[in-house]
Amino acid sequence: MSAVHLDPTRRHDAVLLFDVSDGNPNGDPDAGNQPRTDDESGQGLVTDVAIKRKIRDTVSLLRGDDPRYGIFVEAGHALNTRIDGAFAANPPKISNKPTPAESAAAQQWLCQHYFDIRMFGAVLSTGKSGGAGQVRGPLQLTFARSIDAILPTDHTITRVTQTRQDDIDKGERTEIGSKWTVPYGLYRAHLFYSAPRAAKTGVTSDDLAALWQAVTVMFDHDRAASRGEMKLCGLYVFTHPDAFGAAPSAALTQRITVKRTNDDKAARTHTDYTRSIDESRLPGGIELTKLVDLWP
């Protein structure tokens, strides 16, 4: 296989860089939906859940007609109904309570039909059928953290349409609201793929192709006025020579460094940062694939 980052039998560690301009990349419902921040450092945060949501939605757009690429965690669909559907496809032979073997068969069926279970794992121990246990997925993500502190800004906005007819009858013409944005932030997250766990959930090279394609285009298909302009700036995949790896993840991800070029000037684009990659003396057999790299 020439494209090593598509090999499901090898371990992969990846660095993801993306930015936001005049938008809210991930609002915090506990703080009036203002952008998430580290209270001590002021750095911006985007949860792993938010990134996985973008991947799920994009895979659904890319492979929605393929029965192997269903999305288990999807708006408008109850999880228990989908778990029960797996047992309906493999009904218990003796009673309504499935045996361990029947639960394992239902779990395998779910892995085969839902991309996000194969890749991220899922808790399947609910539902009328007694549940199908728990799947530990091979791909895990960190929170994304901005390189520098961000400056969340609350903008007062108005609209000409009232919510209530009574307000119109009183002669009111506008309503006041607010909108949180980040003027600019460059964020970094890490992705870790475990080949041994992937073997248990049935991940294929086509699944990895769908994953990397989804990460590459997810910001282009997740536009929203509240998020401003977000774009992928870099996606770098370190591929190990085997399933268990030839070096600690940190020894590889730290080879990619990002630093602001002028500390006296507020950053407003990714080119206000320099991106450096140390490719010297990579541990034996490890290969680096630069899937996206906006820096010259």
C-alpha cells in the first residue's frame, strides 16, 4: 500500500491545525455560549466532541448512500432504537434476553453498519434488548487549544422582526441580541489511531480514506454565521511501521511547532505564524504524510 496513512494495520498519530476569523468555533452553553477558554491561560478551546461532530456530519455527506457508513450518533435518531435494530437483525433464539454471544453478534453488526462506532467507539449497553456492551474505538482526539490567548468579544446586534406579536402592537421596531466572536485564533489538536483496536471494530483502508477526507473538507461543509470563517491550515500524519508503534506519540507530535512571527502584532491570519517540522532522524520506519499544509 503506497499511501501509508491509509493502512489500517499500522498506528497513526496526527496533528491538526485550524483557525477561526470573526467567529465562535465552539460556544460554551454554561457561559452564555461565549467561546470556550482556558480560564488560567486565556487560550481558546474546542472540544473533541465538537470535532467528532464535524467528522460525523461530513462522512454522512461523503458516504451517505453506503450502508457501511451510517452515523450512530445523529440528530433526530434515538440510540436505543438503533441498538434494538441490531438485535432485530440478529434476534435471540431462545428468549428476549440475549446471550453473551448474541450481544457480541449485535455489537459486530453495529460496527459494520456505523462508521462512528467503528472509528470512535460507543456505549451500547442500553435498550430494550439488554444492550450490546461497549466498543472502544481506535481513534481518539484531544481538545483543540489555540496557540495564543484569544479575546472573546460580545457584539450587540439588532433585528427588525420581533419574537412576540404583543411587542409589535406596542410599536416596538427592533429587538436586541448579542453574538460572541473570536477576532482570530489558530487552534491545534492531536489525533491518535490504534491499529489493534481498529482490528476489533473492523476498520478498513476505505474507512481511513473517509476519515482523512472528512477532516480535510469538514470546515468547508460546516459553515454557519455564528462560526465566522474557519479553515483547515494543516493536517500531518505520522505513520508507524507496525500496529504498536516505534516511538511515543509525543516524540512525534512535538516535531511540529507553531510560533507567532511578531509578538507585538495581533495575529489575524495563519501566515502571522511560522510552522516548522523537524523531519530529521525520524525513528526507524516512521513516515510523515502532509495531507494539508497551507504554509509555504
